[in-house]
Amino acid sequence: VKRPRKAPIIDGPKPSHSLEGKSSRYDIYPKKALKA
């Protein structure tokens, strides 16, 4: 989910990863776990 860099995390499950740029942030919410 693309969000403004300093925006709060969306309510619900926390993102598994977060990538930050200069002005935006990508919160990554996987749909299901990947098998190793």
C-alpha cells in the first residue's frame, strides 16, 4: 500500500515490511505466507 512517508499505519494487521523513500512509504501486507 503506497502511503505518505509520515502517515500512520492503517488499522488492522501490521505490515510485514515497509520501504521508505523521500516522500512516500510502501507498506507490504502479504496475503498468505510463502512456503520456504
